Amino acid sequence: MYRYDKYDHQIVRERIAQYRDQVQRRLADELTEDEFRPLRLQNGLYYQRHAYMLRVAIPYGLLSSQQMRMLGHIAREHDRGYGHFTTRQNIQYNWIELEETPEILEKLASVEMHAIQTSGNCIRNVTSDQFCGVAADELVDVRPFAEIMRQWSTFHPEFAFLPRKFKIAFNGSSEDRAATLVHDVAFNAVQNEHGELGFQVLAGGGMGRTPILGSVIREYLPWQHLLTYTEAIMRVYNQYGRRDNMYKARIKILVKAIGADEFARQVEAEWTDIKDGPSTLTQQEFDRVAAYFAPPAYQSLKDEDALLARQKTESKAFGSWIKRNVRAHRMTGYAIVTLSLKKTGVPPGDATAEQIEFVAEMADRYSFGELRVTHEQNLVLGDVRQADLYELWQELKAQGLATPNIGLLTDLICCPGGDFCALANAKSIPIAAAIAERFDNLDFQHDIGEIELNISGCINACGHHHVGNIGILGVDKDGSEWYQVSIGGAQGHDSAIGKILGPSFSASQMPAVVERILDVYVEQRIEDERFIDTVRRIGVTPFKNNVYGSPIAEDAGAGEKTYA
């Protein structure tokens, strides 16, 4: 994996020294909170409902075991014993003391990590497919390109104060696991008619108050022009993106306002002047960065078909875990393992300090000391020998990390919501907990198959509710917390924005609402048809009729039996 060069070390060291002075001046009341706010945000520090929250960057979701151990140490020594993995492949700490933050940043720097550009109107953490470099369906490992983009965008003076935050994603596989269509800009690896590598470029995607799917603005871009074309996009956005209204400042609003074709025309015109400039990538520069992502020392192995078949026969639980949590690897005899952070009773994406340190140990023992974070808020060991799967499963199970629910109903995505976030209209975590408890039957979940359920506590959509097969949005109604439900959303190459069913519901009604939606699916599905395919075939109306056809009771003693 990538290691800091001398420039990385220098800029991080200087940033920490600068920030330490800023914190000291704030604590001495030499800076007001209004003066300090933009300074702390540049270092990933937010103030939420109860305490400061620190967001730490995990570029393209890749971590070494050493870095993971440091994250566990910070959770134990500076937080309340846990961390929260986010939908941008980062980690957040929700209970941080301001005076300790310079020390935390120094500890992160000691393992080549930082919190730079995890906040603010700048280019945020660059994300990617969590299976980069190991996926069986991969055209190219895009991690070197993502790292090049990270280096180029960090402290880029021209794009430090954009109209609004800016998110970039890379995908190098036939399946889109990076949610490229809902990013400000995204790059899908493709080949032209001559077999030459390049990128399909998408722009103008995003969720939030106005969810929009990205548009293709270039079908094929030679990889050498990755940075020059991005620079052209950023210049057009920086010049014409709205700055008078933060709710209309994202690039998606600009692309929608002038149209994707006109936006592409303007980008191409800008690009013409810079395409052969100093940001043009050379093979030498690519090779320099790609060397950090060289494959580990794989053994020459055979697939353990007979062994796995016997182990699955002897243990139904192990077989269920293999089916849901293990994927094909590009190397014979190896497997990709996803560790579920969605055990019932635990907030989605949360991991204790002990679990974080345990996963670091598992990475050392089973996966060449490397692990990944998914934008579905789970963890991945990317290089596990098939012969080690049963032993690994037993160890993960003992730590509550082997729930066989990846892609199923309780593998839900959830933002911190009103329990922590000052922007939230409603709590998310209790809704996730109530739904998970209501459907905590793995046989039932495996029977109904793949369903993506996403929960956001406000319209900012950090829980990606717009693209959930079932999406739940917390809304404020006269000072009370209510929940709006949509269905039919999807991510990947067939991304879609969900359609709102109707009036919102109280918190205690939500498990019953989900149950009524599933009742229609179970009744209407054809053989092994997925939930999203049933919704697309029969439409939203049958689900809406069943949900609103009769009053939905509040859960035990929670109040009036109505919907609103």
C-alpha cells in the first residue's frame, strides 16, 4: 500500500504545528468560536450535539494493520472506546476533547494518516471499490489513480475554496461497487477499440436535498489526462457554481441547470488549453505510484472446493457465512472476506477499540497485514487463503464480526443521525436498531434475499437513503421526529433514485411499515426475484396501498394508532 513520501510528511507535520497553535489560541480565548470554526474544519473537526467529532481520512478505504491499531488506540484513549466507519470509507470519533486533538493528529501522522480535507468546501476523501486489486471482475486496479488524485488534490491552491464540498470516486471493475453515479465526479475504467486503458467520466451526481444521478460527459479519456481533465472540470465548476445559496452550490445543480452536453462542451473547451500541460501523467509517474500497490507474496494454490464443501456440510452457519460474506478472488485459492459491522444491537458501522485491534491482528495473520473499509460501513480482508476461511470464521464469530448478512436486510446503512449530528432532524440509530431487531431472523433474511435499506437523519443524505431499495429519511414536523419512506432506489450501474411512498411515519411505526413493504414483495415476487426487480416490475402503487391501506399501530404503548 502507499507510503508517505517526504512531501506528505512535511505538509502533515506543518499542518499539525499550525493547528496546535490555533487550538492553544482558542483555549486561551484569543480566537472566538466563529474565528476558530473554519480552522478546525480544515482539520476534520466538527462540533456536534454533545462534543467534538473528528473525521479521519482513509484514502480509497485502504488501511494497514499498523494504522488500524492506531485507530483502536485513539478510540480507547481519546474517545469512548469505539469508532464509526462512514459511507465515505472514513472513520469518525464522536466524543473528542478539543485540547487532545493536536495529540491525536500527531499519533495519526506517526502511522501516515491525517484528517486533512475531510471537511470544508474542497475535494474530499477519494473513494473507490473496496475490492480494488483483488476482485475477480476487475479490469484494472484503480488504487494508483486514486492515490495520484489524492496527491494532486491535497492543498491544491486553486480548489481550496470551492462553492461546496466535492466528492470523487473510482471504479475499475465490471460491477460498480463505488456508487459512481452519485458522486460529483467519477471515473469508470474502460478500454477503447484498440485495447488502450482510459476512463469513462461522469459528472453532476449527488444526493442531499436534490438527488441527481451523474451524467456521462466523456465516454473515453486516456488515463494520461486524468488530472488535466479533472482540472478542467474543477475550473468550470469553480467559476460557475453558485455561491449565493449553499443548497444550490453543488456541481449537480450546475450540470442540471445548463445541461450535461453544455457542461461537457465547456469542460472540453477549458481542457483544450491545459491538456498537454504539466499535470499530464507520464508512464514513469504512474509506475512510481503503482509500485506501492504491487501484489503481495501470493502462494501457488488450488481452490479448496472439496474442503469447503465438507466444512459447509458440517456447519450450516459456516455455509451461510460463505454464501453472504465471501467473494471470489482473482487469485486461485484465495478469497475476499467481508466482516459485518451490522450485528443486531450495534449501531451500523460502529466498532469497539477491541474489535478494531482484533481486526488488525486478523489482517496480519490472514491477509498480508492489509484491510479495507466499504462504503456500506463494513470491513474487508482482501487476501484470505480459502484453506483458512473456517478458522477465520470461528475467530470472527467470537468477536461479533461474522454475522452472515452482507447484502441482506439488516446490512443496513445508517448515519449517526440526531443522537450525535447537529444537522439531523431525527434519530437514525434507534430506527436501525428497531428494524434490525424486528427482522433478526437470518433464515427469513436469506429467504427474501438482497435488499438495501438506507437511513438518513436529515436531507443531507449521509446514509444514502435516496439510493436504498428501501430508503428512510428523518424529517421534522412541528418539532417532532418523523420518517419519510421511499422505495425503488438502487446503486451501481443501474442506479436509481427512490420514489417517496407518501406521508411520513412516527419512529415506533417504522418496523411495521417495513414489514408491510416486505409482505407485498413476498406475495408478488417471482421465484428468486430480487426486491428491487419486483419493485421495477410491479411499480410502487401496490406497496403504497398496503402501507397506507389501514392504520399502522404504534409499538407497545407508544401512542395513537395512526399514520400522518
